[in-house]
Amino acid sequence: MKLKHVTYVHDKLALFLHIISFKLNKKQIVNNGILIIEPDPFDRDVFSKIFADSYEMKIMADSRGIEDIYRDFRPQVVLIDMRRTDINELRDVITLKNSYDEKVPVIVIVTDTTPDIEISVRQLGIFYYMVKPYDLRKLSDVLQGAFGIKKPLSDK
């Protein structure tokens, strides 16, 4: 049990270390709204620090109240951390997004995955699927791909 905690803390510290390099390498993107659904308060804080200079963000802990935020904010990209591997919540978010604009890319980050979850996520037409731990540079490239700045990356 203690080893998992040490690994978790190490991953969190690594995220903070990447913040400095992102601050130096960011490009401002026009029409840059990202809706982030992230259950972990620490990760919400990291995303807000890393991407604040490049993107306009709305960050939520879960999908409750998403309809009001989506209607008012109209993001160009949706980023979801599916920590609880709750495929039904993901389906609901995508259904709502599609009612506004089917072309908005959705990026999904998962902590744990199974073949069934991966198949379900891919069947939903996800732009990109990442498994934690992930490299923040890769996430930045994926976001740029979602905005059409870079060619979308392959998963492997």
C-alpha cells in the first residue's frame, strides 16, 4: 500500500515540474475554449496552472451542471479524466456535446482500463484516449491536434 502512495506522490511532483517548461513553450490559440472534467482537485489545479496562458478553460469536478456550462461556454475541446471508469457519464457528456456540435473533439484520460472500457471509449468517437500516467508534452500535442494546430497523433 505504501508503494502506491509513493508512486502517486512522485507522479504529482513530476506534473508540477512540467509546469515550468510549459510556461516557456506555450502558444496562444484563438478560439481556445477547453471544458475539463477532472475529479481530482490537485489535477484541476495543475491543469489550470499549465494551460492558463494558452487556453480559456472551464474546469469541473464532475459532469453535474455541465449542460449550463456547455450552453454558455461552448468549448472547442472537451477533456475528461474518467477516473472512475464510468462509461455512462462519458456517454452522457458526449451526447450533450453532440447536441451542440458533433465536431468538438473529446480527449479521454483514464487511470485504469480494461479491454471493454477501451472498446467502449473508441466506439464513442473519441478524438484521443490516454492512460495515466501520461506525459504532459504529449497531452499538449494532443490538445494542439484537437485545435487543428498539429496533425492528430496516433495512440501508439
